Amino acid sequence: MTRVKAFDCRWSIGASVALAIGFAPLDAFAQAAPPPTPPAAPPPAAAAPAAPAAAPAPAEPAPAAAAPTPPPPDLAPAPPPPPPPAEAAPPPPPPPTEDEKLPSIDVGAWLRAGLQFQNGNDPKKLNDQHFDTVYGELHLGGKVHKNVSYTLNLNANGFAGTAGIMDLVIGLDFQDEFHIWSGQLLTPVDRTNFSGPFFISPWNYPGVFVQYLPGAPVITPHGEDHNGRSVGSVVWGDINKGFFKYYAGMMNLQNEQQSPLFSGRLVINPVGKEPGYYGSSTYYGDQNIVGLGIGGQYQHKGSIGPAAAAGGPPPTKDYGEFNADILAEFKLGDSGTLTGEGAYYHFAGDYEPANDMFFLVASFLTPNVGPGKLQPMFRFEDATRKAAAATGTPGETLTQEDVQLAYVVKEAQMRGLIGFSHVDWKQDGGAPDKIGNAIEIGLQTIQF
């Protein structure tokens, strides 16, 4: 009995192992199958039981699943559409062109006020006072194209009670060396006219003797009677950023009854440079400069005499003018700035108020004294006219001396001054001298 039970036990174990192997997971078939369990020894003959069933053979490993055959190309499913691309950022705007970067308009306000101490009935005396300068300018300008500029400047004179257009200019600016400006603009002839009253050291223009002596003449080149302006066109150029400049103008075109005025100027600066159309008679020490200029004018029948008593047309002669000027300004280290200027004019024409005129200016700009600088200045002017029997005009000489002390806070943009002027008008024929004395207190501001 004991052996039968032992055999049954061994058979059961073997069968169990075989069944376990037969149902093993397919992924275990990659390993080698274990060897079959050997059969148990046969029992003794006396008790010969039935032969045990053979152990089942290990199962063959199942073949790996074959990869599915792809369908023919014409039956292959269409690939899914690609995902929509992310929305691209808009391209950056193109860089602005030169024209787009041009400023639309520039605005500036220029103001001058002057109080004069003088007796209008007796110009030698200083026992009265009045404002002789109440003046302002409004400047507008800019570019509509890199080669097209415009200027519209208005002015008002409270002393004279006038207001109107000072400059109205359209400029064709092809390059620095060649421009054509047309409209009402500064007559190109001398440095003083290009500087204007705001950019000269003295308070008033040279040759304007009437400023301090009523009845005295105004002696300036032609084309400057309307704030230094005339209507016409000017061809001009700036070579090497202001080293050399030329101007050729045909002016006085607003007057159909007169011939055109031809006016021109040449400037060279061996020291320093003055770029652009305009100029200055002082740079307040911003640069050392030596500027040399010559100018000339011609106008057919442009020298006009007084109207005839019978009411006929006034007599006329051809007019001509030549001038030369020099400006020298040097900064003396930290000690200040020394400025010297001189100009000479010759006028041809029987009816001109003078045949020759010259002026000299000397000034010195000190180092800072408080928020500004002191600038003492002296100017001497002399104008002469020869007697002309043909026209019945006597010979005469006008001289003027100006002594002034300015306080310069911000160069031409803010300065004030006090000065004394003396005018002496001598005429041939024993006529008594006419004398004018005046004290001037002036203030000017410029806002660009």
C-alpha cells in the first residue's frame, strides 16, 4: 500500500507539471523547454499494477504572430492631414524711408524789445523815452521731401504798427552744393543781411542812421528794404560743410515797373565753417572762425531819384554795388572770446544816399559772470556822399559810434544790453551839423 500511494503521488506530480507546461504563457516559449520527468521504476511482479500513462510531450512553441501585410498602395488609407501650422507672427514693418523720418514742421518764436531814451524834438537830449523796438517773428518750416523744403516766417512790428509775411520760400535742395530757393527771401549780398538783427553784436543794423537821428538816411544794399528780403530766386551752394559758399540771385521780381535786381555773394572760411544758407556775425566762442566775403549787385535803372515836381516819372540811372567783409573770432582759452568784424560798401548810381560806407566792430565776451557772460562792444560807422551838380545833391558825411554792454545768458537765444549811440551828420554848404544821442536798453529771446 505504501508504494502504491507513493507512485500515485509521483504520477500526480508529473501530470501536474506537464499540464502546467502545456498551458504556460506563449511568451515563455522563447526559453528552452524543461526535460521530461523520467518514469517511475516498475513495482514488483507480485503486485503488478497497470502501467502508468506516459507523460505528455511538451507543447511546441507557437509561431510568433506574423506582421500584417500592408494593403496595396491604392487601397492604403490616406495619411491624416498635418496639423495646421502655428499662426506666424506678422513680419516686422519695413524700416522707415528717409522721407518718412522727415519732421513735419519746425516752429520757433523770436522776440525783441528796445527802450530808447531820447527827446524826439531835440535828438541831442536824453530827457524822454519811448519803445523804438517791439518786434517779433514766428518761424515755420520743414521738409515735405528730402529734396523739397519750405519756410513761412511771419513778423510783427509794434513800433511801426505793421505785420505780415517775412519769408515765404520753397526750396529745391538737390544736394549741399546746389540748391534753388524761390519766393520772398533774404537778398544775398553781405554778412549783415544774412545775420539779421538777432545774430549781430550791436543792437541795430549798420547804415540805419535814422534809428537815432530822425531824418537821416538808411544806407544799405538794395533788396533789403523789406526786412532784408525781396521776391525772387536764388541759386546757392555749400561746399565742404561751409568752407565755401556761393549765391546768385535774381530779385525784385515783385515789381513789374522795375528791372530785376541781380545780387550775388561769395564766402570762404579758411578757419571754421558756416554751413547752410544763413550766417552770423558772432558765434559767442563756439568756434574759432575767419570768414571772408564779397558781394555785388546790378540793376538797370535801379538808382531812382525824387519824383519830379510836375508829377512825371522820377529820374533813373543804372545801379551797382560792391562790398567786402571780414569776420574774425577767436576763443582765448578760458579768458574769453575776442571778435572783430569789418565791412566796406561802394554804391554806383546818381541817386544813392552814399557813395561809400564802412563799419568796424570790436567786442569781447568774458568768462561766466553769474549765469551769463558780459560782452562790451564798440562799433564805428562812416558813410560819405560826393556832391553832384547834375542832381543838385550836396556832399555829406555821416558817422555813428555805438558803445554797449551786453549780458549774454544763452548766446543769441537770451541776451540783454544797454548802450549809448552818437550820430553826427555833416553837410556841405555850411549847414549846421545834425546830432543825435540815444541810450538803448534791449532784450531779445529766441525759442527754436
